[in-house]
Amino acid sequence: MEAVALTYDQYVKEVLVLRPWKEFALPRHGRVVEIGSGWGWGLSALRSMGLDAVGLDVDPKGRGAIRGDATRLPFEPDSFDGAVCLRTLPHIQDDKSVLVEVARTIRPGGFLLLAVGNRQSYTLLRLRTKLPRAVPNPSDRFYHLYGRGEIRSTLNATGFRIVNFRSCHYFPRLLTENGRWTRRSPVDLAREDAALGNNPLIGLFGPLHLVHGVKR
């Protein structure tokens, strides 16, 4: 069997976007905004499904991303059919303002796909956020972790109804060899990740909460 070179970005796209999109039956048409689009791997995944995707970031990179503040989104009300915010909200202290702004800019009945850090993670995230050399992002000291009840109540208070909720157990980049795996397909890895995330016991302790909400 010929080895498959799988990059970390390919893996994360499959685990955080493509697999949940299929699992949660999210729409494959319409206009979507990604909050915290970073290097653009999320936008790439969204566009690969035929969506009209726009990214927003404090330091935008790649095609279709603009510079902006997530607490004051530069969009008109009801501008989007849905929003994606993956591993960005924990870095923003005024998280409720972000979610209120997201709710304002997506239409009634529009969706939100959200990933945030889990306080009960078995990867010791609570400890790592307190160690200077082990924080998730050394250049950004603030990183908020959420309990299951907290993220549910926060979404409810900002205008969202939760439809799907599970954990995500994606591997960090440091567990790869030079940012790559071999002999594993991203689809297989994402399927295994979803099985762990939906497990009644193991799913309580995944590094991320993965949430599908709908604007009320």
C-alpha cells in the first residue's frame, strides 16, 4: 500500500468542518462568514462544498478574508445564512458580544458551527493555560475554557438554540511527523474522531466542544 501524505491542515479541515457539516446536515449552499479565518483552511473547506464564504480576522490571510473586530462585525443584519467560529472564541474576552454580533448578522433560522476549548479536557488544557511555556498560543495569553453547561447557557443567552453538541478529539500538530501522517486518510481519522466525540463517557473529556446552533 502506498503511503498517503496527509498534512495537518487537511486533517483539521476534515475533522472540524467537512465531517461535522455532513454529520449535522448543514446546508451546502448560501453565504457563510467565518469568524477568525486565520490562514484560510476553513474558508477553503467551506468553498470546496460550494458555499459562498467570507472570512474575518484581526490579521487576515488568503483570498476572501477581511480585517475586522469580531465584537463589531462590519456586516448588515441578516447578511449570512450561517457562521463558523472554530477555536477563535476562547481567545476573546468579550465572548458574548461576539455571539450577539454573529446572531445579528445571520438570518433567523441560520446556523452556527462553533468549536471552543473544554474545561474538562483530558489533555490538561486547564493546567496548560497556567504554564508560561505550555499555553495554546504563547502570543495570546488569554484563553478561556468552557464547561458544557457554560457554553450552552452562553449560546442560549445570545439568541441560539443548540441542535447538536459533541466533543472533538483532534490531534495537535506536535503529534505528527513534520506536520504529516502516513497511511491514514483524513476521512478515516475524522470518522474515528466523531465516534469518540459521540461516546457518552469519552465524549465528556474531548479537548473541544463542537456545537451546532440555530438562531432563534
